[in-house]
Amino acid sequence: MVAQLTSGERRLAIVILVLVAMAGVAMAVAGRADPMGVHGLIVIVCCVGLIYVVLEAFYAPEPSPERLDRYYDDPIKVGIVLSMAWAVFGMFMGVWVAAQLAWPDLAFDAAWSSFGRLRPTHTSGVIFGFGGNGLIAASFHVVQRTSRARLAGQVSPWFVLLGYNLFCVLAVSGYLLGVTQSKEYAEAEWYADAWLVIVWVTYFVLYVATIARRKEPHIYVANWYFMAFILVVAILHIVNNLAVPVSWGHAKSYTIWPGVQDAMVQWWYGHNAVAFFLTAGFLGMLYYYLPVRAQRPIFSYRLSILSFWGITFFYMWAGSHHLHYTALPHWVQTLGMTFSVMLLVPSWASAGNALLTLNGAWHRVRDDATLRFMMAAAVFYGLSTFEGSFMAIRPVNSLSHYTDWTVGHVHAGALGWVALITFGSFYTLVPALWKRERMYSAALVEVHFWLAIAGTLIYAFAMWNSGIIQGLMWRTYTEEGALAYSFVDSLVAMYPYYIARAFGGLLFLLGTVVGCYNMWMTVRAAPLAAVRASDVPVVPAAVPGE
Amino acid sequence: MPEFFHRKIERSAIGFAIAIIAAASVGGIVEIAPLFTIDETVEQAADMRVYTPLELAGRNIYVREGCYACHSQMIRTLRDEVERYGPYSLAVESQYDRPMLWGSKRTGPDLARIGGKYSDFWHVAHLTNPRDVVPESNMPAYRWLARTALKVDDLPLHLAAQRALGVPYTEEMVENAVRDAYGQATPDTGFAAG
């Protein structure tokens, strides 16, 4: 892979790695009495490892200039591998923390393994590790194919991908060390956040520069979503993470937003991390891989426009529905509720557009588990956006908020929508990128599909039940007008559901492991495919839609 | 007609990016900016004070251990919550909270008004092993907290950072933060004389 870079580009890579390693040295020195020092060492180790990789091929022969006439697929391949590795890690952490709720002694009396520290390693591991790497890989693939142009940089795609993974490593290892802002889904501390800004700006520049090189007059709809994902996540990330560190040698910082304003900024961020990370980015996947796999054009171009701008505009108002009946002013809560309900229109427009695209290809959905992954993802997307709008209605929220219902809702979306569309896309991508005829085993894709569906349903039903029981127990009164149940009563009622939930998560994790094995064997053992026309940018690729 | 317009902006990467930023900015600006300008957002309350250095250090443990994942600190304006946990929370009560710790999930109960309800002895026993005092509890045991010394020497830096953000700590409070913390922790010693 390094051999595909020119000697000048190899030198540039070394320079960048040395600069980042020096930043690591500075962190290790300034933070020697603080967990930040450990992070400095992690940065140094990562950079030294990569320098070794580059140096190994440093004097390899120059690549042929024709490389620029081909698509740049190496970073995509590595992105998929990293994404699956994070999936196994993040989902394992999820099963572990789920089990801790039923058997609290599974923390083994250590600081790093208590629920509060492990829980963000699960959320960051799956959202940023698995989801983020999947999005970077898919966006690199989609933008090249739909623009019929090679990525607009040779070193920068590696910088984006590996720099992003450095952020993930700093975030997750930080939680284990007790380094956290305790801002949900934005727990990483200030220096990791600052690093992510650098990586993300590079990502945006690379993406727009690639689109600018396109041989197609129009920007394909999948790229609208990827652009919205990159841009809005940048805005959210920067605003929510503005903070003053205690000192340059402290990992700890204090956010600039106080109290009620912090709550609003946090949930404006939190809900739109769902919107632009977990929805817009993955809709970008859906709008490319589903029509490609179904071999049908997108059902409606107008519906795509409606849903894209609806999602981009409405979602940003919806965050305050996380703060119903709190000390946040009533008018903001009402706005959040109103826009959350309106969001159902663009959300169902997207889900409907995807499902109607399958008209004429339903026999493929029946026979091809990969396409069925994507179909099921669109169904779960439709279900969980309906559920989300419903839960944002104030009186419904009075019951659901603070309960496991929220957790069930999130996982119906995260497992049923985000993970399924990612697996469907990967099963399409892996044979294409490694130039194989097909996946190693269609039967194993089938096994993965049913494990994932069973896991998701068990999980969601367990949490719906526990959440609603919890919410009702908290508000049940005796005939004398006293609260009928103590908090502990409601906790005792949760135990069977916590066990069921851990089991559902375990099934889902097993499916992921099966997927990893299948992909590994595809790369190693599946028969090679003949070079296809769509493997080169200059030949018109199969572009869906329009 | 709208389709014609859209066909146009679809041809420009930068134009499309600007359109996304414009569409996505409105909601946040309308909902966040007025929270700083409308006076009623945070009520006036006479008896509000900043956290003492020791309280801040304790709050930072709560932050470090991710307690927000299971506990809220926000009693909603609902009858059953007020009867279970106490008067509903006001914005002014978290005006010095960075970050706010309102939470989003109650695997355990709300803690906004837990202060003073149980003795220190109870808390030590509970953190050592929650199941010793609440047999049904699924909270992790925090035995190692008792084995870990609290870092207090950098408390002045913590207070100074908060002060830079507008929390009304005085110069004197920042300077004496360490002594103050020792004094509050050990009220029967010379530190408390201060």
C-alpha cells in the first residue's frame, strides 16, 4: 500500500508522522503527572508503528503513473477492516456492560471496568469506531464511483482514516483511564477533540475536491448526504466541545457552556449526532448500495430532494425533546417537539423511497441476504423514526424519558438501521474491492442476517417491555394517593429484561463475528473475478438513480 | 420549478455545501442564542453559591466515573417525580455546572436532592458494596475509591479555569483552594480555622 505512494509522498507521510509524534512527546512531558501523559505515549507508539510501516517500503520502486487513472481503493479496504474490528470490540463492550446490569460483580473490582467507564467505550466504539470507519470507507468508495474520478489526494485519505482512528483510540482509552467530559456521545477530552477537528477539515477538503473533479454534471444524491454528514458533524463537534483545559498538562477541561445552556447545546449536539452521523451518513450508503445491489434506479428523484432538505433543516430543531419537563424553557421544548413530529415526513420519504426502489426486485430480496440486510435496514429506519417522533411528544416523553424505552429505541435504530445497512454495504463492497466473484459463503451471510434480526428483535422487545414497566411503576399511585412502588421495586422488575437484552446483544455480536470470518475468507479464498468495467474511472460506471 | 433550481445547485460542490450550512444553522441559532439573552431562562435566587473546592473535586469524581450514565440530576415538573425526589429542579441550580449533569437515564434513582439524606457512614458503606445496604441494587462497587488518594494540589488551577469562564470565584478562593478543601474534609483540625 505504501508502495503505491511516490517517494515524495512517502517523505510527506514521514514528516506528518514525525510532527504528530512530536505532539505526542509534548503531551507525554506536559502531562507526566496526569492521564494525558499516557495518551502522549499512545500517540508516540501509534506514530512510530506507522513510521516503521512507511520506512519498510520507503525504497520500494516508484508506482507507475497510471495509478492516477484508477480508483484509489486501498484506504477503503483498510477502513472496512478497521470498521469490522471496532464492531467486534464495541459490541463486545456492549454485551459486557449489559451483563453488568444483571450481574454487577462482573466489574471485578477494578476502576477501569466499572459500568460508568465501560459504557462510553461501547457507545464510542460502535458509533465512532464501527460506524465512523464504515462511513469514511463507504464515502470514499461512493464519491469516486458516482463522480467517476479518483480521490483528490494520495496521502490525505490515509491521514483522514488513520487520524480518525487515532481519535477513536484516544477517546476509548481515555474513558478507561477516567478521562471524560461526561457529555453523552462527546465524552472525549479537549486535545482529542482538537485533533478530530484537524482530521475532519482534511476530510471535508478532500471530499469536496474529489467532487469538484467529477466527470458527471450532477452531484449524486448519496454525496449530498455524505457532505451533510461531514459538514454538520463538524459544526456540532466544534460548538459542543468548546472548553477551557485546567492547564496544558491536564486532560481535564471545563466546558464553556453553563447549566441550562449546556443542556441545550449538548442535546442539540446529541440528537444531531444521531441525525447527521447515524442517519445522513448511512442514508448516503443506502442511496448508493441499495440501488446497485437491487439493480434498480432510485424510485423518485423528487422524493430524494424532499427528504434530504427536510432532514437537513428539521433535525437541527429537534434536540430539545430530550429535555421535556426539565428546567429548559418551555418554548424551546415545544419547538423541539413540533419539529420532531414534522421530521416524520422526510424520514418516511427516505424509507419509502428506498423500499419502493425494490419494486421489481423483490425476488432478489428473497434470494440475496445482502440485499435483504438493506431492505430490513430501511424498514427499521422507518420504524425507529416513527417511534422517535412519537416519543418526542411531551406526554409520551413523560413516560418514556429516563427509562429503558429510550435505550430500546436507540438500539432499534443503531442495530436495525445503522448496523444492517453497513453490513449490507460491506457484503457488496468486499468482493468488489478485493476483486472476488462473490462472498466466500452466501450461507454465512444468511446466518449473519438471521442472527442480527433475532438479536435486534430480542433486544428491542426486552427494552420496550422494561422501559414501559419502569415508567408505569414510577407513576403508579395507591388508592390512598401514595406512590405505589419504591425505586428498588422497579429495579427488581428489570432483572429478567436485562438478562434478555444481554442475550439479544450476544446474538448480534455472534452475527458480526460470523461476518468477519466470511469477509476474511473472501479475501483469502474466494475465486478471483475478471476485471470489470466499473473498476476504472474513465469508463462510465454503473451509476444508479436520476 | 423547484426541480429546475435544484438541478442548478447540484452542479456546484461549494454551493451545495453553503446551502447545507445555511439550512442546518437555523434551528440551533433560534433555540440556543435566546437562552443567553432572555432573562427568565435562569431564575434569580438569592441563596445560590459556587461549589467549594472539595465539592468541585467530588463532582469531578462523579464526572470521571461516568455516573451520568445511570443517574439523573434533574427532577421534572411531574407530580410523581416531585413526590419521589423533592421539589422540581430549577435552571439556577445548575448555573455553575460545567458540564451540566442532568443525565438521560435512571438505572438508579435521581440524585439532584440526595445530598444530606443519608449519613456519611451510609455512603461509605454503599460505595464499598451497594448490596450491603440495598440487597437488590445493581450498582457497581467502588471499593477502590477508598484505596485511591484524592488529588488536591491542583485545585487552584481548577478554580482558576472556572473563574476564567465566569464562575464567581474570588482571587482569594483560588489561592486558598487546597487549604479550604482540607478544612472542609477535616473540620476538627487546624485547616478549618482558616
